[in-house]
Amino acid sequence: MDADRYAATVRKLQKHGMTTITSAHSPVIDAEAVETAFDMTANLAGAQPPPCPDQSVLEALLGAGEAS
């Protein structure tokens, strides 16, 4: 993916002046957080994805549930 082109597209969308963003996959982003959300989104194309969780993470989560 061309990170510069992606960021330019995000910035073009940002110029619409949204004050609230809603999504089925995130909490509502209100006026105080819109600029930060666009900044974070613009930087996604160049970001290193986190490692996928493995079996040890699943076992830790399951063990934490048993301790409750």
C-alpha cells in the first residue's frame, strides 16, 4: 500500500469537517477526538501490525477467568 496516497485520502476525507464519527466497529468519536482519530488513521498504512496472539495468550485468558 502507498502510505502517502493513503494518508492523502484520509486528509481529503478529514476536510469534510466532521464533528462526530459513528461506526459499527468502534465507540462514537466525538468532537474532542476527531482530529486524533484522523491522525491515527492517516498513520495506519505505515504502521507495523502487532503480533497475533498465540496459544499462550489464550491459555492466560482462560486461566484468568478460572481465577475469578
